[in-house]
Amino acid sequence: MTYGVFLHKDASIYDDIPEVRYQFPKIYLSRAKQMVGNWIVYREPVKLPHSKGFFAVAKVERIENDPDVSDRFRALIEPGSYLPFSPNVPHRIDGEPVERDLANAQAAVRPLSNSDFARIISLGLPEDDMLPRIGEIEPLGRVREGQLPFEIERPVVQSLINRPFRDRAFRRAVLEAYDGRCAVTGWKLINGGGRLEAEAAHIRPVEHGGPDSVRNGLALSGTAHWMFDRGLIGFADDLSILVHRKVNDREGVEALLNPSRQLLAPAREGDRPHPQFLAWHREHHSF
């Protein structure tokens, strides 16, 4: 098994849902098989305008033939393993590539060294209280000379499966995407300690198979979060806000909604709620 890189671009010819599956041609099959049971990082192409660079990590569960397209395959992502970076990790920092082994830099599926994997994770999930480390990390997340790969590999992987760690990473990524503003009320409240009042809500909860993805997340104030989790409010595919028929104080709920009566979604298309998660919430709560 080896770590890997999956190159992904929104609206490409490939049928990717990074939280769920990654589609690729047969030429990459032997490489992808080496990554089964291990972690990969997602990266956008360098030449893509406003490229996010490395933007998430996930674990490959298995490889299967694509049921819809001959000579293509799918890497299926282990449920609950996908985790977005915040901040995204650029391709280069101070002129130096973050991914040091660039022998196959143009390949859409390629192996990633242990040290490169640890460096990217330390930059994409940067809080000191979130990521256990051995000693100090040099600038750019460099591994110290003489440091063995397993010295950093084990705490990194342990963090990626730790629920409190994942909750904090998910919250940071969602609030960054929504600029800390509640998607329902439009409020951006900050307490005296500088902490945002908004919370990060899963659209499809983790216990029901939902991923820790920004597209499965919403920034919501405490009251809006409470109403959403209980199915008092929901969202149509056009992002209009729905108020459930079981609400006993409809006028009071509607008074909390922002004037547009639309979900205040992130500007970036790739960060907006995915229709399949919104549909699950509507169906689960019988809208």
C-alpha cells in the first residue's frame, strides 16, 4: 500500500464525487490498486484558474469497474474518511513545490511519499492542538533530516480517524467557506473572545453516512442549527428555504430568515451544498 494523489477538476469529463468516488481510465489502474486501504490527497490541476491546490484527504476502500463507461474504473472512498483541508495547500510555497517528488507530476493518479503526505496534511490541517507531531515542523512542513517516515506517519493517520479532530477540521472548513455567516439568518456574530457564533452543521449526519465535506455542510446559527437538525427547516435544490408544515410558529420561524429567503451559499460553486445531501435531508424529514 502507498499514499497517493488524485487529480480532480470540477465539471470535468469524469464522473467524480470526491467524497464518494473517483473515476479514472485504465492506464492508471495498476497505480490506483496500490492505494487501496490507504490515504490519498485530492489536488486540482496547476493550470486551472484559481486552483485550490491540495484540497482534501480521503481513504480508498476498493476499486471497481465503472458500471456506466467501459475501460474506466472507480476508486470508492471509505465512508467517513473524506476530510477537507482548511486552508487549501498551494502547489508551491515560497517558490518551492509542496510535493517534492515530482517524477510523475502530470499523472492524474500517482504515488505520494510518506514525507510528502505528512507535509501536506500538516499544512492542510494546521492547528497545533489538532495534529499530534513529533518535535517541531520546519517551515513548509519539512521533515527533519534523519527523521524516519513512521515517526510522523502514525500520529498523522491517527488524527485523520479521530472524531474530535475531524469535527474541528470540518467546522473550520465550513465556516471559512461561508465566511462565518449563518446561511439562514445572514448573521455574522462574533463574541468578545473573537469566536464566531455560527456552527458547522452536517446536512446528512455522519451517523447516517454523511461525509465531513463542505458540500455536506452548512454554517448555521445555534437556533437555525437546532431547527435544521429537527427538520423544521430545509432547502430545495434551488436553495430556497423551506419551512416544514409541522412548525407551530411559522411566523416566528419566517421572521428569522434572511430577506432573500434563499440559503446564503458560498461564492465558490464547488463549496455549495450538493443536491444529493439536500434531497436526503428533505426525504428524511418528509418535506
